[in-house]
Amino acid sequence: MPELPEVETVRRTLSPRVVGRTITAVAVRETRLRRALTKGFADRLAGQRIVALRRVGKYLLFDLDGGRTWLVHLGMSGSLAAPGAGLERHNHVDVTLSDGTTLIYNDPRRFGMMRVDDSPPPELTSLGVDPFSSHYSPEYLRDLCRRRAKPIKSLLMDQTLIAGLGNIYSSEILFRAGVRPTRRARTLRRREIEAIHRLTVAVLTDAIAAGGSSISDYRDGNGQPGSFQTRFDVYGREGDPCRRCQTPIRARVLSGRSSFYCPGCQR
């Protein structure tokens, strides 16, 4: 958390409030994020006008008129919002805009990161395709599966192959596709791969429409929670009956993460 739908929701809610505005002041309260903020971070950001706000995978990219890019990764518990609230615990960076709006970066676990680059951020060079790009096709997914013995859920979560999916949405996608998370990727049939491809876009689209999933810390760019967590079919529902067949949802650890699935619906 946050995954692609949460980051895209933040982008959509922040864009109308930030694009075209100039950053007039930057206050750094805590430098010790996943990667420590550099001493020149505030100076490199202040005075820049935001010309666009993009998302690549789980990254937010603020394009600045000086040719620089302000990259933000929310980590596990970060939020970037303009709620107009006063100082709160875990507020680490305040960015004030020319209309008086202040973006507040809050991160209880401090696993997020920020940097300002003059060239394309190096974090993006190792990312796989975005699920909403034309490069994420059934053919691309079939090629990935054909050459790999790793479990399909591990493949979906590999950011060097597909950028943006995490534990929540890969679990939900595989449930809808009727595929167990432990299935070896190269054993999948063509129709199963095509279903996973189609449902990747469908699940992510549904989640974005619901404002993402708020399990604990996540808030959108207006400081509001999402609601997709109320529609989870398997994630976090171990022991609960499957909404389709009433079989109890199971969980097992896969690649260090709890993977949730229905043994009745997923094969």
C-alpha cells in the first residue's frame, strides 16, 4: 500500500490543485525517509512551476518548468494531500504553492521517498510496463508466463515486469480470473492468461472509481479515504466465506507476503 489505484487517485485529485501553480516554499521537517532527503532538496524545488502531474507505476511525477522532475513514492503508509490542516504527527514535508495551497507529505513509517532530478529519474529505468499502457497486452503477458516457473502472483507483483500491482490487487485479479496465486506461470492456459490480462484492467479501473482502498493510512489528494476495501473478494478475508461459493477463504505465505484465495473458485 499504496498501489497503482491509490497513486492514480492521488494524481487525479491533486492535478487540478497543483498544475500551473508555482512552488513558493518548501519546509522539510524530517529528512529520514526510505532514502534521506538531500540537503539541497528544498532549494531545488522552491521557485519551480508545476506543468504536469503524471503517474508511472506507483510513482508520482511532478514535471517542473525548469526541466526538473519531482518524484514521489508513497511507500507503505505515505500520503500527499492538500487538506488545509495544521501541523500533525508524521507530517514530514510541506510544499506551499502560489495560490496558498500547501501539500503535506505525511508518512508514519517513513518508507516513502522524494527526489528532484534534472534528468529522468533513475528509479523508472527498471520498471516494467504500466497495466494501462498499450504495451501491457495479452501477448506480452503470455510471453512473460511462457518463460517463467515462478508463481503467477509473484510474476504480477514483480515491478520490473509489470509496474504498479501489489499484494491487494494481484490477489483480487487472480480471484476474478479463477487462478490460484501459487500456479506456476508457465502452466497457465491461454484463456487463463487472457482472463488475467482483461481483469487486471477491470479490477484497477473499479478500484480507481472507488477512490482506492483505505485499510489504514491511505488518503487521496484531498485527504479523503477510498472505499474499494469494502468490495474485496479475498484480500484480508481469511476464514470468511467466499462470496461466490461459500468456501472459506484461505491464506498462505508466498514470496514473503500473505496470499489470499478461494480453494473452491481458484484452480
